[in-house]
Amino acid sequence: MPQFSAITDVGLRRTQNEDAYWCSPEHGVYVVADGVGGHAGGDDASQLTTEVFAANAPRLARLGQDYTAAPNRLTGHRLMRALEEVCHEANSLVYAMACQRDQVGTSTTLVAAVVAGDAAFIAHVGDSRVYLSREGVLFPLTLDHSVVGEMVRLGVITAQEARRHPRRNLITQAVGALPICSPEVRVVQLFAGDRILLATDGLTDMVDDAVIEATVAGSDLCRVTQELVRAALANGGRDNVTVAVVQPDLPQTAYHQDRQAA
């Protein structure tokens, strides 16, 4: 069974927590959502999104089991397609809720990970992030759907400059903001000792990647998540902050054995 720890905090400047998370090691499904600030119902949008993933977790788990038993292009594609479909279902329900309430703009960011065998299937919409921690080094698995994220991709500004850019919180898409969304889905191979971090921008806007990298490598996952939140609060805690850290249960591989021998 994978190890995991997740925590959310309202932060130091907000009166309401619009973040939500849902984690199920039994299904291998982990979700973090951040209701978009400045819009009524952001908390309901993030909560509804996690509920959609919870309802679809048995289906995702079955497809994950199929991939684990036969890891190939077909089983992997089926799981990736299902993950996209769940994102679209969440988008439709959040958008319908917003229209029904006459609260157009109610939406949420989303990051999700489905762990199947020695792979993690990742989906994201917005500027919440997923990272892979491998042997103490932190690798980003998502690129922000935001104005400054696009500027970084185009080489207009650096990632460090993006952290201080006045438009850094303008996202280019979110779950429920429009009738359709375009989730990005990818798969990454996992090795023994790898950890997956899912986080809202309440962490990544407040804490440097170098600090996150060192903290995620800590030995105890509960302490890791607590220290990440403490770091965000110590730097001002301007937003809600939510983090989930997952360490899949994988055997040692020839990759690790060769590195240790070297």
C-alpha cells in the first residue's frame, strides 16, 4: 500500500478555505483542487471536483489494475482517456452549478494523479502543480495554465521572474470557467523511493522550489506536509495552502541497484 500524507490550511490572510483534496491509496487516486479566488462558490467548485473523482475512483482503479497487469500502449491510453473524461465531467458539473446559481466564473484548478504499477498518470488544469521527487531532486510534471506560465514557455521571462510577476495569478483555464476545458494528461515512470507532490499555488507562490525540494526529501511524510505548510505560512501565507505527498510502494529495480553499485 502506498504511503501518503495530505494537509490543507486556510493561510494567514483568508477567512475561508477554497482548497479541497481527496486521496485514496486503495484506489491509487489523489486529487487537489483550488477554488479560483475572487469568485463566489470557489469552495463548492473545488469540493465538487474532488467528489467527481471520488465517484469515478473505482473505474480509474480498475483501469489502473489493467495497466499494472499489462503495461502497454493500449491499457495506458485507456487510463489516460478515462482521466481526461473525469476532468471533463467535473468541468461540466461545475459549469452547470455556476450557471444555475448565476455565478459565472465559479471554477477551480485541478491536479490529479492515478498511480498504477510503476507509473503515475497525471492530469492538470490551471496553476496547481505536480512534482516528482527522485533521489532528493525535484522535477516539475506540470506547466501552469497561466499568463506567466505561457511567458515562461515562450522564453519571455524566467521561472524565477514569474514568481514576482504582477500577473502571476492570472490563469488561462480552470475547471468550470467555460463549457469545456483542456486538461493536460501525461504518464511518468516511477522507481522505488519516488515521491509525488500535488500542491496548490498557496505553496508554490510562497516557497522556493529549493526549499520544497529539500523538504519533500524528508523521511516522515506527515512531517513533510506539515513543514511545507509551515514554510508557506512563515513566508506570509497569503493564500490557502494544500499539499499531498504520495510514495508508491515499489520494489528496488536494476536502475537503483546499478546506481548504488556505482
